[in-house]
Amino acid sequence: MNEQFSSSLVQETVAKEVETKEEIEMRIRKEIIAKGKEFEGVEFKFREPKRKIAKDALPATLNWNLFNKNLSVQEKLNLQSLLEKMEAFLDSPIITDNFDDHGARRVWEGKYLEQLSPEAQAYYSHNRLGLNFATGVIKFRNYFDPINLLPGEEMKMNEEAYKLLLGMCSIIPEPLKNGDDYGELSLEDKIICIEKLVPVVNGVVRYFGEKKLDQRN
């Protein structure tokens, strides 16, 4: 076997072993579905959101020029974490199930969630319909609310950027601001509500984030 053919064969074998994003997602979904069936035949279903934005198309870090230069290291870490949470939301699936109530879902999670692979656990936790997961943008906005400032403390964001943030967040659907109201919605109304949140999160991420230098080429 000549060297060139041998090298081509190795490259082809490696290429076949590398899963595409779609293949990984399908494998993870099958794993979650199988664990659902082990628990009284629970059925998980996956929907493709109307608006889904791949994480690699989004900013990688916050544009710190828009913020108070005196932010502490911990504050920057907290804000970067919120950016990453919003990015994950934009790239997340819609996962539905036929549990009778949230209590039954918690029982399943307590018994089976740890049995899933780490990537399946992460995928399940990034369900776009989860209120805590979806409201990262609200936590980001609230972080800069002047009401939370200590006496004499400076604004943590420049004034123009804060006004833009408030404007973008003004169209957040009301049920998302109150967990009880959101919990009372039907499944279809939750999906409609969450889909209305997507352009808000996308706008905030793109305005306040920026690509790392090595990603701009």
C-alpha cells in the first residue's frame, strides 16, 4: 500500500468517526427518549424552534467598553456567565413530555438524570421552555438596575447602553417576568411566549458582545 493511499484511507476513516452536530443531537435525543420509556413509558418529544441561532455565529465575549471600567473580576465573571447562558438559549431545543405534573417530572429527574451522559444532561437542562434558563436576559437587565446600586456607587454600564438595554427588554412577554403566570400557560402558549423572547436575547447578545480578535478574520 503506497503512502499517499494509506494517508487518504486514514483521513477518510477519521472523517467517518467524527460526528456532525446533527448526529450528536440525534444520539442525545435517543438517549433521553430511552430513559423516559424506563419510567412508566414517559415520552419525550423534540421540536425545532422557529428561531435557532448556532452559538458559533454569536459573540464570544462581552464588549467591556460598554461597562464601568471599575467592574470587579467577579462581576465580569458573572456577566460573562450570563452572556454564555443567553447564547446557549439561542442555540437550544424545545423539549416536551407527557408527565402529569411538574412533581412527576422532578421524580424522573431525581432518578434518571444522573444516569444520562454529561452531554445529554447538558442538552436536557438547556430546554428552551425552562423558565430559569430562558430568563438569563432578565437577570442581565436587572443586574444594571440603578435600584440595586449602593449609595454613591457608579452605574455599572454607560448611560446610552443602559437605555438601549431597557428598550430591547421592554418587549419581553409579561408571563416571563412572573414564574407563576408562566407556569399557568398551556404548552403552545409557552412556546409562543418563548419564541417572542428570542429576538430580544439575540439583540442583547449581539449589541453587548463581541468576537474575540482571532475570530474576526
